Amino acid sequence: MTKLFQGKKVAVLGLGLSGLATVRFLLKQGIKPTLMDSRLKVSGLDAIPPEKVDGIYLGELDANRLAKMDVILVSPGLDLSHPAIRFASAQGTQLMGDVELFALVNQKPVLGITGSNGKSTVTTLVTYMLQQSGINALAAGNIGLPVLDALAETNTQVYVLELSSFQLDTTYNLKLVAACNLNVTEDHLDRHGSMVAYAAAKQRIFRHAALAVYNADDALTLPTTNLESSSSADSSDVITNQSGMAKLALSVAGTDYGVVDVAGVRMLQVAGLPLLPVSEMTLVGKHNQFNALAAAALALAAGASRDGIATALRTYQSLPHRCTLVANHNGVRWINDSKATNVGATLAAIAGLRSDVPGKLLLIAGGDGKGANFIELASVLRDEVDVLITLGKDGPSIAALVPGAIEVADLAAAVKVAAGLVAAGDLVLLSPACASLDMFKNYEERGRLFAEYVQKVCV
């Protein structure tokens, strides 16, 4: 590591969770980086000894200072199109992220998961499947644990990385036993600028993967970067191209991987054999059946056993704020899907839950749409949602999609309105299709407050 950066000026740009982890890692390697952040106040910076670094610069980014660096380790929260960053890059400064640094030093097997929706569920589920198979697996990356901090867990046998499009933008040499792109739906267009650029960022996960797992029902996930195109649409096909990469297309309707009928029982089929009845899975909804298939394919690639995978699917506990049951009161179910921060996530939640709702489905949606076009919601809101309640910055845009939508000032009012409209058999779904930052600190706070408001009306 020291040889790699020997004689070079190295900067860490962005001192959030991953940025500070990068600083700690570099200091352990005997590297003295320059620290920079566009913010004037950075929490956690006091834990870094000033004498161990080559200066700390906070506030407006200085293009000339950046351009004097040989390498800039850019945190994923910073937009690479920032004029100062672009100027430095144009002068020959090398840009990379913490995942790229991880890739350069890691010696252990790695699985990678990306996608607009479901990647946290699949990441934790794959990790759990491996653990249930007796393999010491660790989840890291966009899910919370910085990848460079994960390297300190020396007993780890397999790393399971959740990778965002922002992280993939600065990753070039990450070798993966298997990589998965779950889906690509409109998101982060305020950062990427277009769906083409966003989808291209997701495609980067396949650059150095031995096995590329993708969604047969989503053309934007089809591996195209440095891969031969495939004319086959069979969801059970595994195709090996000239570079040696295998491609596995997944679909709930598939044969090798899918949901099949066995003597009248709906079974999850994995690698051509029935694994377990769908009814025994703790995860519910069609979208989670797909997530389970993707997780199983990845886990098998890293050495998991079928028994371990089945045990994991029977006992896995859903992550908070992802189609989580908050209350079942007087026959009315209240579901917290606050993690649905884009249109695709909300569409998946509705599709996964609607068939199991004997009464009305009431949807609470709205927030900051991050520049998204909500038109894709229109037909689903009209055909599958009985009552639409909207709030937040882009609530009016969603409400305008269907007649009769109810616009409210805040989440407390949304819950109160829903409580006055429900009867036994109904389901109230918080699935905003928007980010939360116009009204809340994050989606976790939005989900927590939703649960609190629901408890108050369920008395």
C-alpha cells in the first residue's frame, strides 16, 4: 500500500463516515493525507490527530489545491461534476473512492450487490445465508460499515458489499466472485443527470465479476460493459462469454431460478431444484421472492449450502422501514416502507402487497422526488390504490396523477386521515416514492415517526 502511494500527495475529500474510515486506514499505512471537506463543521474530525495529516481544509473547495494532489480519495457523497473536482481531474489528478482502495488491498472473496431497490435486503440476506452455512461473512459498503473498516475484521471469509451508484462511479478494479444488479428505476437524477448515466454507473459492478446476476425482467440490468450481448431471453440461462464471465438472468417466472408449482405447492426453485415452500419464507411479496432468488444465487457462488440458504429464508428478520408491519389493529394493517425513496420501490411494494389485501389499499406518498418523473405511478395509483394521501415537497405532483387524492400538511395528518377511512381488511402503506430530507432527517426518522403516529391512532 505504501509503495502504491509512495512519493505521491494524497487527499481525502469528504469526511463523512466513509471518508473518516479512509483517513484511519491511510494513517495505519503510514500515509499522511491532506483532509478536505466542503462543510465548515465535521463531526468526528477531532479524533484525527492534526500532526498526523498534511493539513485540514474545510469550506469551499479550492480547485488549485485539489489540482496539486496526485490522488484524491473522493467520498461518495460528493458529486464528481463539482467544478473544483473536474478541474483537478483535468490536470491529471487520479480520482478514486474507498471501495477502489479496498479493491487494491483486499485478498478475500467478495460479493457485490447494487440496484435501485432491494440491495440492503439482498446484502443482509446473502450474508445471513453464508453465516447459516458456516461461512464467516461480513456485510459492508453502502449498508453502513465502511469497506475499509471492514478490512479490520480479520476473521472474515467473504465480504458482501452493498454498492451505490455513487460508490461505483469511483470504482475501477473491484474483483467479485459474483455481482448482482437487481433493478434500475428512476433515482438520483439530480446527481447523474439522466437515466443513461445512472444505468451506466450501475453497470460498473460487472467490470471484474466472475458471475453477473441480473434481472431478466429489467433490460437496464443486462450486463453490457465489456460483455458480449446475449440474444437469449430464457431466465434460466447461464451464458459464458469470451472474457470468462458467466451471466445468470433471474425471474420469479423462471425455471432454474423462480417460483414453481410442485404438487399444488408454490416452491422457491434454486439452481433447478425446489428449495422450500414460499409460505415458509419470512419475507413477503413478489419482489421479495425475487430478492430471495438473487440472494440464493450469490450465496451459492460463494460456497453456501442449500440447507443454510433454506434456514436463512425461514428465519431472516426484515430490515427496518422496508415493508415492515407496524400494527394490525381491528383488522387493519399498517405497513412502514419508508425506505421506498424512489418510484420503483413504491411500485414494487404495491405489486408485492396488493394481492394480499382483501379490502382497500391506502397509500401515503410524497417528499422530495430528487427530480424524478412520477408518471410511471399513474396507472398503478389508478388501478391498485383505493385512497392516495400525499404530503411534502412533491406531494402535489403525485396527487395530480389521479383524481380524488387527499393532500395533507404532514405525516401526522396523513396517519390521522387514513385512520378515519379504514375498515377491517384494509391496509395502510407508507411508501413515499420520495426522499425524506424535505421534512425529516432521513428515511429512518420518517419511518419511526410513522410508527409512533400509528400507535396513537390504534387505541
